[in-house]
Amino acid sequence: MRHFIFIALLVPAFASAEIYRWTDAQGRVHFSEKPSGSGAEQVEVKPQVVERDDATREREQRAQQYFDARRDEKAQSQARASAARAERNKECSELRSNLAQIQRGGRYFTTDANGERSYIDEAEVEAARSRLSSRIAERCG
């Protein structure tokens, strides 16, 4: 723990660099981290604060609104695609279930308005099987 505190106290010392300005014999001005010669003077460097004008802030705001709208559109599009996939998977599952039921065999009937059964003949069952197969190939790949 003591080592951590010691290191934490040293970090700001490493972060504050000193900059020196000096002029050589030819009259050229130099900047360095170490003083060079007797004429070097320490320079205080302050971080530059960049102020943005109203037009820049407005452009940034419009850009952010555009990116937010694009992100929302993409999310909505993905949600619609996901819902469509779920609906198609449900439909395919029902179609396959119906086809499997027909292929198991048995007698099929319909009920009319009076509640009487009307049995379906083998040709109609085969037509239904064919319709289900083609629908599965069309919708389910």
C-alpha cells in the first residue's frame, strides 16, 4: 500500500515537463526539455483552449442528430426484419406440421354449416399435400 501511495505522489512530477527557450550563436531560437547554456529561460506552457463558434456547434448538433436518426432507423429495421423472420419461421413450422399430419395418413373430413361431416377423398388429400409441399418450398426454402 505504501508503494502505491509513493507512486501516486510521483506521477504528477513526471507529468509536469519543463520547457526551456534559448538562442544559439547564429541567433536561432530553440526549445528543449533541458537548459542549454547560461541564456536558457524556462517557458510556461499553458494548454490551448479551443472555443467553437455557434455555427460549429450547430453543425456538430446536426451531425449528432443525423447519426442518432440513422442508428434509430437501423435498430427499427433490424427489429422489423427479426419480427418478419419470426413470423416466417412460425408459418413454416405450421406448414411442416400440417404436411407431417397428412403424410401420417388417416381419414380427413370437413364440417358443414349443419355440423355434418363430409369426408375428403384421396385425390383431395394428395392435392392438399402438393399445395403444402409447394408452399413450404416457396416460403421456407
